[in-house]
Amino acid sequence: MYYKPSYVPQNGAANILVRHLAEQLGLKLNKKYEIVLASFLAVAKKVNGQAFDWWTGNQNKNPKLWSLFPHVTNTSVRKVFKLLEENEYIVSSTEFTNNFAVSMDLKKPNWVKAQRLPKHFLEAAKFVENNLPLILVNKPEFEGDTKSWDNQCFSMLKFDNNQVQQKFGRDYTFAYRPVLEMNAYWEQHPLYNLVQDEFYSSSIRLFRNGSIKSGSRWYGGWTVISPDQRFRLSIDGQPIVNIHINAMILALLSSLTGKPMNIIGTFEDIYSAVVFQLAGVSNAREKVKKVIMELIGAGNPYKKAPSQDNDILNCTEEFIQIRDLCLQAYPALKCLDEKSLNLLSDLFFHEANIITQIMLTLKQLNVVSYPINDGFIVKLGDEVKAVDTIKSVFKSYVASFQKCNNLPELDFDIALVVKFNPTNEFIIQGYSS
């Protein structure tokens, strides 16, 4: 667990605690200090007496760190840290190795423990994360940096906010406005995490490889929650439904290249076109998915072996077998090359654009939605509107792309998985002609 200055008080107990702490530290409370103090209290509540990583506000003014938190300053965080330490609200701890700080190349990481906080107020206090940056752009990556990109996306060097605006101009404004609009909407309908007893109403759209037309998935506090734990979330006091777009990256690859899949009629799972040919193979679906993503990520349809960190496939022969079956079932894979739109970063960009359009459309229908990569969280009862919107926006987006690029218009409809709880799901079939 680590400290990040992105929280504000959500209820009266939290407000009282923040004001009390500011008085004890001799601080004149303003927005910056409110965020810094509320974030300290939020993480202290989460760890419940354990050590946590205070990796911001140290002596190292690393721009890749501070670009993550534009609503506070290095000076304000360092000042609060010093005052908390002097007043014995935090004490140094050596219980853990600071792997995250090491990955951020920080020279002076800090592991600390909170103490002397009013327990009854802390237990009653609720906080909401609503001060994350709206747009982040990673600087150009070297070959090999993309291997585990989703896991290390926040540790990569970033352009600061001024650099992004100057470098990308209108494209930045175009990307910025939807995030601003959704964050403002979410403030009215925060997502509540019962397990952590906290709220989320803020998301980042993260672009990659030095481009504002690469990557661009949405990230928030809820995107790191395990699938089973998501059903402990709620919106406006109502339970949630998780809607997942089946094999969206593969569906996009076929749609954006104008190459139909060798699937005719309705289907529940795109991958089944290959899976049924692998009778007796364990974890066949996961292996098919893994091979496809490796081919797309490499930009090479004839990749000869799995990656070294692939712990799913048993051997190279199995990889080749599945690869060849995939090339037969999904001809779009044969279009792959390192310079085309088929690379993961570009497909993620189109995926995120579709996700963004879906959320904005649902907002117009008074449906609150929170994105999770290629899916959504919505309130129970809103799933029908959400399913209809997801399908219609996907079809209109790819149809527009096909028309603009003189590609054949495919008669294709995505499949969706609607989950009401970890064991109760309903599949909305797709269609391919």
C-alpha cells in the first residue's frame, strides 16, 4: 500500500478529522492541504496500523512522479510529511522492501506507520478519490518496455501537463474533454467500495509511447479490484452488474482490417472457432487467447515460439498448432505487421475510443457507467440500456472506420457477457455472416 495525494473527505467524520489534523499541525487549510491530509488519513485507514509507502514528497523531485498528481505540489506534500513526523503522527518503519519506489527510480523511499489518530473518527470517516490527473502520456518506449505494460504503466517516464498541452494541442483537448466530463458526472454518482470503505469518482486516461493516439485506456481505483470483489461495489446505494465485451481486441482487428472471421451465424464466444478443434487440450480457451495476443503484440502472424514468460502453453509445438488454427479461423491475423494499426497499442486506442463513446452515450441516457478495459460496471437495472448502447456504438464506430478507409463493411455483431455475481452470468450472442 502506498500514499498518493488524490483523496478528499466524503462525509462529516472525514471533514472533522481533516480539520482537526490541520489545526494540530498549525496548517491553514486550503484545497492542497485538504487533499494531502485526506489522502494520508485514507491510506492510514486502509492499512489499519500497518506500514505504508510514502513515496511522494521526498527529496527527489522526479518529474515522472509528480506528473501523476497535478492538484498538489512537491512542497506541500513534503511540508505535511515533515509536520506529521515532528508531531509523531507518523514514524519510520523498515518492515517492507520498497519495490514500487525502486521501480520509480526514487532515491529516498519512505516506509512509515501512522499513529495517534482518533480511532473512532478514523473508522467512521469516508473518503473519495477524485483528484487523479485526467490525461497522462508516457514518453516513447524502448523495445521491450511494452511486455508488461499494463503492470508498469505508471512507473514509465511521463510528459508533464504543460508538455502534453504544447505537444499535442487540439488532440489533447479532444482527449481531455470526455475525461473531464465523466469525472464531473462520477462526482455526483461515486462508486462505493464496501471492502475498503471508500469511494471512487476519478479516472485517468493513459496514453503510451509518446503519442496521444496510442493506448489510452481508462484507469481508476476500481480497475485494480479483483473480478469477484467487484460485486461488493455499489453505485448510488444500488448493486452493480459487470458487462464484458467478448474478445474485443480480436473483434476490432477483424473489423478494422475488413477481414471477416470464418464464423457463420450466432456465437457466444469468438474463440470457440478454434477451441472446439482442441478437444482434450487443457485450458484451451486461455491458450487460444494467449497465442492471439502474442501474435498481435508482436505484429507477426507467423511467430515461431511463445514468449519466455508464457507459463500457459506446454511447448513450442502446441504454440504452432494453435497459431495455425487461429490463422485459419481469423484471417485478419495474417495482416499483422509491426507498422500497421494492428499492434496492441493502436487497437487499445480504438478500444478506448469506443469505450469513451459508450460512456458518453450512456450518460445522455442517465446511466452511470464505470469502465474496466473492455467492459463496464453499471447499476443493476441499467444492464439492458447498457447492452443496447454497447452494441450500437461498436457497430457505428467500426462502420465509420471501414467507410473512411474504403474497407468492406462487415456484417458482424459482438458478443457480451453480463455478470450479476461471480456465479451468475448471461451471455448476449454475437453474429457473423
